[in-house]
Amino acid sequence: MQTSQAQGSVKRVLITKNPVAAMWQTVIGKKIVMAVTGFVLIGFVLGHVFGNLKIFLGAETINAYSRFLREVGQPELEYGQLLWIVRIVLLVCVVLHIVAAYQLTVLSRSARPVGYGQKKNVETTYSALLMRWGGVVLLAFVIFHLLHLTAGKVGFNEGEFHHLQVYQNVVAAFHNIPVAIFYIISMFALCLHLDHGIWSMLQTLGFITRKNTKWLRALSRVIAILVFLGFISVPVSVMAGWIQ
């Protein structure tokens, strides 16, 4: 018993000596981690949707953009090296975001074991529920997306996927109706996640005041809707025959 208590004391001393670890142990620390990683991921999403929209400029433009993403940084960096650095940073952000969200959920439940009243905080509960399950859908989508349009391992018939031929791959991918529908559903989950997430991020980082509450709330919703429309415009256009 004394040994375990001593080990616990040593662990607590080590944590207090490490400010990052000490911050991680707190609720506000986990919220800050979620906000900062969320900021990075939102930046990626915005860049990604703008990149996707290049498909409307034609095959040559978006295929050249795909090559550019791998060539940027040369000659200081090797071909594709910067892209992998970005992927690793994004992966770290996703893992930290998920872990922080899970731990905050556990802390919230342990602090409220009885649960909410019949009508108390219904909106908060509903938003949290959407964020939770929306996050699960998004995680499943990211895994599928990487195996699908990045690696070409799933969702294509043999010989359909060609490396760096983004235009042709996208057209072939979204001619598969179940895949296109799953993509649209996932983007709706992303829209809900962004709507609540951008607002929460701004609130955690201290940008929300009485004066700007309404327009920042509206801004987060507008960004979420525009991202949703931008992403689904591609599968919808392929299914409608506007991109072929």
C-alpha cells in the first residue's frame, strides 16, 4: 500500500513539473487541445474543399494540382515529402482531438451520473450527441476516403484507379451510387460537426463576447454550410452527368 502511494506521489510530482502534462490533466487543458487541433483541421478542410473545386476547371487543372502537392518544397525536400509531413501533423491532430473529446465525455458523465432532467439543457445534450456520433461517422469516412481516393484500394473496379489521375478517379468513384451517397452523408456529418465545433473553438479560445456572439455564431454556421455544399457539389455533379 505504501509503495503504491509513493509511486502515485512520484507520478503527481512529475506531472506538476511538466506544465504540458499538468494542463492535459485539466478540463480546460483538454478543451484547449481540442480547440487548437480543431483549428488546424478546419484549416485543412477549407484548403481541401477549395482544392476539390478545381475539378470544375477540368481534368488538366486538378491533375496538375495533385502533382503540385507532391512537388511543393523541392528541391529542399524530396518528392512528396512535405505532403507526408502535413499528413503526419494532421494524424497527430486527429488522434489528440479524438482522445481529448473522449476523455471530456468520460469526465462529463462521471460528473453527472444521474443524467439531465426532462427538459433541462436539451439543446446542449442534442448538440453534444450530434458531435459525438458525427465524429464517429467522420472517423469511418476518413479511413474509407484514404483507402478509396488516396490509395485506390476499395470502391474501384480493377483497372479503374490511376495514380495522380484525380479527375478520372473521382468520376469513376462517384459513378458508384452507394459510395456517392455515403460521401454526401459524411459531409452532412462534417457540416454539423463544423457548425458546433467552430463555435466551441472560438468560445474556448476566448473570441466570443456579448457584442459578437450573434455574428460569430452565424459565421460558424455559414462556413459549415459552404463547406458542405462545396464538398457535395462534386459527387452530385458526377451523378448528374455535369462532370464526366
